[in-house]
Amino acid sequence: MSFPMAGTRALLMLENFIDGKFLPCSSYLDSYDPSTGEVYCRVPNSGKEEIEAAVEAARAAFPGWSSRSPQERSHVLQRLADLLEQSLEELAQAESRDQGKTLTLARTMDIPRSVQNFRFFASSILHHTSECTQMDHLGCLHYTVRTPVGIAGLISPWNLPLYLLTWKLAPAIAAGNTVIAKPSELTSVTAWMMCKLLEKAGVPPGVVNIVFGMGPSVGEALVSHPEVPLISFTGSQPTAERITQLSAPHCKKLSLELGGKNPAIIFEDANLEECVPTTVRSSFANQGEICLCTSRIFVQKSIYSEFLKRFLEATRMWKVGIPSDPSADMGALISKAHLEKVRSYIKRARMEGAQILCGEGVDKLNLPPRNQAGYFMLPTVITDIKDESCCMKEEIFGPVTCVVPFDSEEEVIHRANSVKYGLAATVWSGNVGRVHRVAKKLQSGLVWTNCWLIRELNLPFGGMKSSGVGREGAKDSYEFFTEIKTITIKH
């Protein structure tokens, strides 16, 4: 693959990938390098015409791809994983530049996990079994079969671009579907790079189609198309509401993985040696631009002062720097508009009387001259803030966390549950009984205890309440990307 690395001046021009071919578009969007604020890439500004072409290609490819055995499809996915792994450094460089994340994170998390997604579903597709029951008194045998749904519409976000695209793409094509994917227009480069590997991996033309562009144009055309019976979306709640409206007339299958306002609950018997550095990471990893990041930290009063002192010391140690700096813990936020949005929450918190103990508006951010116009922000800690504040209720999706005290177990469970989201939570305690009690009562799809972001891909992933609809994982993704049929044989 050929990709202009940092320091080159040529604008990268992306093209849509439809029916196994790269196709130019009549209109393009500017894409910015978050670390400099400069345009470095042009992305197709697609619409209905491109979606129609992708649907035609996916429809034509479906009979052949869906009729292949799971073993044949598994082999193709394994080959694609190998090719991604061989291009790991190039993909990591591209992901870091396109999204603003540190190169270290892209190398160690984003691209390896993208490889793992293909390997995981290449394996899991071989191990699903169907159900069978007998009714001897009626001379009947019942069994189930699962068949691919058809054309899967996949819409992935800008925070973990290739990681979350492949988390959808791998199970979709493993199950025998064909795909039309729309990555975020802000982070399209690694999806485009992956397209260059598909033919070499043995993916037939039309099985994977990637159409770039804006949500209101290409996204809505995809979601409302009557021949796309399934939509998997990761992103914001307002966009999910629009997808639901557009899908309703067609009764589409939907998987919606949305936002979070994730609590960390730290009891007085927590091991602070482990808790503090992990909670700093859970608050600020990837600039806080992960739906699973901690943004509300509840600390039992007896250790509140000690925790806050250690937490602030550790937060100030986190280095914000250019993404290529190996010593940087955080890079740049995704866009100027998003940076301003995150800053606006801190301004509102200050107006409400909250205290900003470190970060934005308190400490000085030092950057090289070339990066002064980049979208950087220091990790920021807010205290003396009420649960009713927008900073405690709304998803900020940036390097901002609030630290507040609590008294009792019952109180903190109620407060942790008092938001519209229910994606993830962490509980820190040495009391096993308490860990089980609290985890069971939290309205959250995932609960980590004494750790964070340790994932088991076999198990369900997803949220409650406004954090989404549906689950993803080995069994759950297979069930979502297939239709079940009950067959009765009378003999």
C-alpha cells in the first residue's frame, strides 16, 4: 500500500470502493489532520447514486458469497487478517494521523484489535450449532437453521475507525452477508486502505462495498434503502433516533451502540495503587474519545481527599503531545468543532460554581509551533459539582472527568443510575460480596471490577437505556447477522 506519511504535502484523494473497484466521486469533502488543523485528505461526498450502485453490487454478490461454506468464508477472513497484520505499521501511522490519537495507541490497540476481529469471527463462525427437538407422538422432528440476512448496512464512528468498522464487518461477511459500509467522513483513510487488501484476501467483488460521505446524504440513503434489511450503527443517540425513524417503514433489524456516561465507584477498601492509574487511563485514554471512558468518579468520603490528591498527581503526569511522540499519553481531539464543544462543558461547569482542579484553563499546554493550531486539550478534572449538572448528565466525549464524594452503597448505586445512559461502569473494592451486589444493581451493560477495558469477545457487548439496542459478541453478532428459521419434518 502507498500512503503519504506525516511531513508530505500532497493531498490524499480517497475513492469509493464499489463492486471491487475504486470509483471517483463528483464531489469531495476536506479532511483535517487534528494535530495541525490542516487539510491533508479529500473524502468522497457521496449520495443516493453511489448507494444505488453499491446495493446493485452487493445484491449481485450475495448468492455466490452466501452459498460458500463457513470454512471457505473463514479462510478468506483469516487471509484478510494476515494482510492487515502485515500492514500494521502503515495502518497505525494512518490511523494516528487521521484521528489524532497517539501512534502508540494505534500500534498497540486499534490495528491489533482490527486484526483480532477478523481472526475471532473467522474462528467463531465454525462453531455455531443449531437446535433440534423431537415430537415422536406426532411423528415430527423440528430443527432450526440460520441464514444470512442479505445486504448489511454498517455505519461506524470516528473514535476507533478501523477497530469498530472491522468489529461489524467481520461477523457480517463471516455469516454470509454482503456489506455496504459508511465510515465517518472525519476518519475514512484506514477503511480505504483496507479496501486495497480485499481482492488479495479472496473477497469477491461486491461482497464489501465502502461508500464515503456525510450522514444526512449517504448515511440516510443507506439506512432508508428498502433492499438493505439490516443496519448496525455505532455513534450518537440523536443519529440513532433518525436511523430508527428511517428504518421503521421497512421493519429493519437494528443494532445501535450509543453513548455512555460511565461511573467509577471507588469504595474505601479499594486498592489505590491499582485504582488511581487505571482510573486515569479509563478517564483520558484516546483523549476520552471512547464510549467506555469514565466520566463520573464517585469516591467514598473516608478516602476522598487521599484519592483526589493521588488522582490529580497522576493526571498531571499524563503528557499531551503530538501523536507521533512515543512519550505522549494523549494526542489531539478529532476536530475543531468537537474541541469547542468539550471546552463549552468546562465553561458551563465553571459558571455553575464547580472547581476545575487541573487541565483546561488551569494549566499551560506546550506544543511545537507547527501544532499550535491543532485540536489539543489537557486532561481536565472537575470537583464540587452537583449530580444535576450537564457535566454529570451528558456525554462530553473528551478528556474531562468529574470527581465527587459519596457516603453509602445504596446512595452511590442510586446516583450512578440517575442518568439516561447505561453502557459501562467500574467498581473498586476488596469486598467480594459488595462487588457482586453493586454490579447486579447497576443499570449498565458492562461492569468491570478492579479493572477496566478487559474484553472477552465471546460475551455480549452493549448498553441499557439510551446507550443502545442489541448486543454484539460471538453468539450475539451471529444471531444479529442471520435470520433463524424453524423447520418441521413429519415422517
